[in-house]
Amino acid sequence: MMEQFGSLDIWATLSLKADFLAQAFNAYLSGTGSLKAVSLVLMMLALLLFLFLIVIIYVRNIIFFIKSNNPQKNLEKDDTGEEDVINLFNNEEQQELERELQKELDLALAQRREKEKKDEEAQKKEKSEPQKNKKDDAEETKKEKNIYSRSKEPVIDLDWQKGRIPPAELSTASAIDAAALSYNQSRKELSQLLGLVMDMLGRGVDDLKIAQTVNYKSQGMADENEILKIIDAVKSFISICISGKFSRLERYSELPGEEQALLHLANGDPSPALALLEKLMDENIDRANNSSSEEKRQQIYRDVSGYACCFGSLSEINDIMLATSAYELAVELMSSNVVAWSRLGDVYQKANSTSKAVWAYQNVLDFADGEIDVAEIANASRHLSEHLYAGGNSLQAAKLYNSAKQYYDSLGINRRLDKQELDIIDIIENNQESSLSETIKKLLTPVKNNRI
């Protein structure tokens, strides 16, 4: 075969074929060629297209067969169903996000209910503590008598305070309860920590460190917003004292002194401070009503609205109804007072007036400045998330709750105190009673308290 091909004049044959094709092409272009040549060319083109179509169909069938037999890609789809599949995945991702957010919100609510339950149990336990202590003392006395009245046997000295315990007693002793050995920090209410707040203010401690200390001492009896609120109220009252507004009141000598008011407040009694604030509000409202200038009247109303917020925060210590009236007066005098709306929502929430609380918190979000009223926005968002969750809107509830949680976490109020900080707090508390009068005088000195 190779010899035959080698003996042929291949180049001559190719040259003849090329000349023939060139002549046919020129004849076709000049219109003088035969119709058979044109028909032959068209048939060849049609045949090529047909073969190309068969190849495409064959390749497509092979690809489809491979995909259909792949267990990891067994999802059949056509051109019209691709959008449905994409939407299906998007919906599943959205549902998964909602489930995660709802779980997080459920956990937060469960922790809050557990904390409230523990608070109730602690209060009940504190009430029953005196009777239980009497019973425990009586039982302890009986046990000691029984121990010393037993038969004399070889003994082991285990405790230098309780004497010797017989081995028989050791062998029958019950297992030690680990919970009984753990140290439990005493819990204090906010009214019991006002003296500590003033002492730390007098030492120049910043607000967040004070809030962190109060949170540690209260052991969860107050949330972050309540702690920040009471610290702000104490500082506001001290600022009013320093400004001399109380000393300019009519019949000032018949009112409680400022040092006396702070001393009572440090001991959990806000009555003298409330008397001063009430007199200040009454006189300023009368002055505003008698003013002929609308601009001056509105400025006085703004000031009194701030005094009313301080009055309400201090009266919340022992009279929530009085606090509610004060906050309502604050928003009546200045409808855009975001602080007053936030605190009004809090007292409505405590009074189980859900619809009023939602209305107040919604006004917070409506009037608030995102850069100035960050604390009030966080408080309103946290409470509104509970109402939205109860209404079935778990996704929006989770978003509000997470934004509030991020704010309080950023403050660090819930951060654990280290040993050195705890030692400093113990020193301050131990010297608090003896140095309280000097601390109050220091707080009322304007030159030294520009920071308040």
C-alpha cells in the first residue's frame, strides 16, 4: 500500500483537483456554471450541518446521562424550573436565619425569666431567714451535745475550733454538699447602693466603672438600664445643687438642706431630695406661665422637663406611681424628651400597661437621635423586641434584641471584676459610713466637680 502511494504523483493529482475546483467556483460566480455544481455544494453544506446537529445532540445526551447518574447532583431541573430552585434555596436560608434568631431570643427570654424567678426565691428566702436561723441554731446545739455525750473512743483532731470527733462519727458522716462550701455574694438593691455611688463619684470614678460595680453588688437584681438611670439621676441632682438653683428658691430656709438631702439619699431615702425638686419645678412652671416671651417659656419648660426626669428616677426607689406622674409631666412639657419617653415606658412596663409601654418606646425611636440617644434607643429596642416576639414577629424581634445586646455588651457593665478591683471596693465600703459626710461636702464643691 505504501509503495503504491509512493509511486503516484500526488502533487500532480492535487494540482488538477484544485484547478477543477477553481474553475467551478469561477463559473458559479460568473453565472455561467452548471446548476449541478451549485446543487452539489448546497447538498454538501446541508449534510455537514446535519452531522453537526447529530453530534451536538449526542454530546448533550451523554452529559445529561452522566449528571442523572451522579448521586450528589440528583436534582433534576429544566430551563423553566431554574428560578424556582434558586428561590427554594433562598427561602431555606431565610428560614434557617429566622430559626437561629428565634432560638437566641428564646434563650434570652428564658434567662430573664429564670433571673426573675431567682429574685423572687431570694426575697422569700430572706424573709424566712430569721426563723430558719433560730431552728438551725437549736439543731446545732443539740448536735454538739450529742457529740460530746458519746462514748470515749480513740479520736482524731480535725478541727481546732470544734474539738475532737470520734471515728464512728466520721464513718457515718454524710457527704459534704459542694454548694454549701461556695461563697455567695450578698445581693443589694439599688437603694442600698446609692451611698457607694456617691462615694465613687467623689473619688472621680467614671460612670461605666461605677455601673459595673453596682451591677456586681446587686447580683442581677437590676438590669443595665436601671443602673445607668439611677447613676444619672444622682449626678443630675448633684449638678442642680452645684448650680445654686435650690438656694435661689423662695423660703429656701424652710426646705431640707442640700447636704441633708444627699445624706438621706445615700441611705436610700429620697424624700428630702424630692421635696427640693418639687419646689424647683413648681416655681419654674409658675414663672413660665407668667412670662410674655414664648421662647423663654419653652426654654423653662425644657429645664423643668429635665428636673421631672430626675424627680421620677429618684422616686422610683419607693413610689412607682409618683415616678409615673413625673415622667408624664416631663413629656407634657417637652414632647420630644427622649429620656422621659424611655423612662415612662419603663414604669408602664412595670405596671403591666403593655399598650402604653409600646407607645412610649415607639416614641423613643421616633424622636431619638441615633448618635446622642444611644442608651435610650437600646432600652426601647430591648423591650419592643419582647412585645414583637409575643406577637409572632420573631425575626424583627431578634434584630432589635441583638442591637440592644451589642450596645450593653460594648459598655462592659457585665464584665467580671478582678481581685484588685474587688479589694478596692471592699476598702471603699468599709470606710463609706465614716467618710460619707466629707464625700458629700466634696461633691457639693463646684470647683472640684466640673465633671458632674
